[in-house]
Amino acid sequence: MALVQWSDLPVDILSIIFQKLKDPCDVYRCGLVCVSWKSTVNTILPPFLLLSNVGTFKNETGIFHFEAPLNKQFCRLFNTQTNETHEIFLPEVEKCWFSSSSFGWLLTISFGPSHEVHLLNPFTRDRIQLPSSREFRRPYELRVITSTTPLNPTCLVLVIRRFKGALAFCRPGDKSWTCFEDFGRCDNDVAFYKGELYAVNTFGHLVHLHCNIPVAQKVLPVCSIEFLQRGLHRYLVELDGNLLLVVRYTKELLTSGFEVYELDWVEKVWIKVKNIGNNAIFLGIGCSISLPIGPFRNFKANCIYFISDNLTSFFLKMDLMPMDNAGFYDMTTGHIEYLYDQASLIWLSSLNWFVPPSPVIYKQNSAEVICREEKGMVKSWFSKIRRSLLNWYTPKI
């Protein structure tokens, strides 16, 4: 009988095997083997909640300060489907803040006076250095957005200071950040759409941002939605090649509902959307994305998954905790279901959605890719695959 190559295993079998692996790093490494394994892994790994290492404490005078542990060498991901927290050994985050990500890469900022800034892939530990900036010394305010994977040499990196409404961008290799000085307060969202950068401001205007030198911005002649008033949360999301505006309604700081609109670029109007098909939208303070819902992701289609994007309620330790404002909105029924284990320690951290990066296949994989070194121990990645296959194939007596 002819031997079957690993790359020729049926997708259904691969999916069963990969789901037996508990560590998301091991699942990710499966995607480094070949193209077919990569395609399967991209349908298996779910969005996680990234537990920021930025916390708060109150001194004797009652004033809150922000801190992060100096000697922690890991990041934590929370699986909302299994209520499991995964720790990833990551010595690169020692003496660094992190609270935001894009394309699965963390934005890390060092504690030191230089405030070194990097993008870090937590699964491969690859790092890309960005220009340092003292303006980034409050990482809980920051959101990072990249135009594509940071491994792409044309990648544009955008950082938003949420409370200041300041926008700055650079490309890997730049010596400094370029700022939109006159952008004004931007409490809402910014998104890349078909290679261009767009923002929605506090008045609901759609703004086209030109990331050239000199920078420029233009308010597009799009008919505004009459009821979009200041105080509502707005997000820009790309879905199936269309640009969506998602409006989040709140009542006494709790999410009460959502509405979704699609931009008609010809008529320059927003059209209300009642169904987003076999997709889900994920919203938070550092994320506004859409993902297709496959058979191996236990998320519901035509739903909007959300976490609290009100930092004040977390950092000031108000009675309203983030767990009271996290769940999903069913666009079919109009109902909200609040999620997650309220006893979990994840609520002691500020949260952001984390979508794992797509594995990048190299012609030659080094031992660092196939095995993971952790605290002096080397775990055999291949042995885990083999054991999972045997456990699945062996009949249960």
C-alpha cells in the first residue's frame, strides 16, 4: 500500500486532528507545514480575547496609576468558546506594555526612557522595529492598525491615541512617525479599505486620509445619517468588499443594540443592512473586523460580538465591570446575549480582540519553527500531531 503524504490528508481529518491540540501555538505551527494545512488552520483558530498586561492600582491618596509587571514573560489569550486561558511564553514582552494588535501582531512599548516600539508575532516571536516615540507612553490609549501583514514591505502602520484623537503613521524602516496634526478629536474609528485609509469622526462624517507627505484629509460628500449624534459609538468594518458603518447604542454605559449600514459609493448614501450572511463582526476598543463563520468556529453567523469599549469604567473601577458589557447581538432577532464566565480572572485586565496571524510558509523551516523552546524545555511539535492522530484513530473500547 502506497504511503500517504501528510500534505495529502483530507481536510476533514486534519480539522479533527488540529482541534485535539489545546495550545493555539501548536495549531498555528501546523499551518507552517504546507499550503493545505495552512488553509485548514485558518479555519480552526478562533478570535481570542487578548488580556492586556496594563493594569491599575490606587495609591494611598486614592489616585489611580497605570502599571504593568516588570518581569512577566508571557501574554495570555482567552478562548471565549471554551472559557480557557492560554499563556504563551514570550520573553520579548518583558518590561514592555502591550494592549492592542493588528493582523495578529502585538504593539509593544518598552518601559525605558527610549520607549522602543515593536510589532511582535506571539506565535513565531518575530519582531519588527518601529520608530520610538514618547507620545506612546500611555499604551492603554493606543490602537494599532496595519494596512496588511507587517511582513509585507509596503505595510503601513497607523497608531491612534483614543482620548487625544491623534493619528500617526509610519512604515517599517522609517526613522520617525508622521502625524495628522489637525485631525481633531477622533472618538470613533479608522479603517483601511481597498488600500485607502478612512475615518469616521465624532459628527459621523466619513473622512478620506491621505498618508503621503504632506498628509491630507478630505471629508467625503456622503449623506450623513440624521440620527447619528455625538455620543454614539461608530465603527468602520470591511465585509465582502464593502465598507460598513456599525452604530453601537448604549444606555447607562450598557450596550443596548446595533445598526449596520453599507456605503453606496455611487449614490453617496448609507444603506441599512439587516443581514451580514455567514459572517460575524467583532467590536471593541482596539478592534473592528469581520470574519467568515466556518463549521469549526463556534460563533454564530449574522451576529455582532462585542466587548466593552469604555475604558473609564475599567480603569476607574466603577461598579459596571467589562463582563457586564460583553456578548453578542443577533441581527436576526435583535436580541443581546451576554457572555463569558463572570468569575474568570480575565476581567481584571482590559481586553481586546485578537485574531491570530495567518501562518507564513518558508521554503526551509528551522528547528525554532518546528519545536518551541520554553523555559529551557523543547517540546516536540510533531509528536503532538502524531499523538492526536493516534488518539483520534484508535477505537474506543
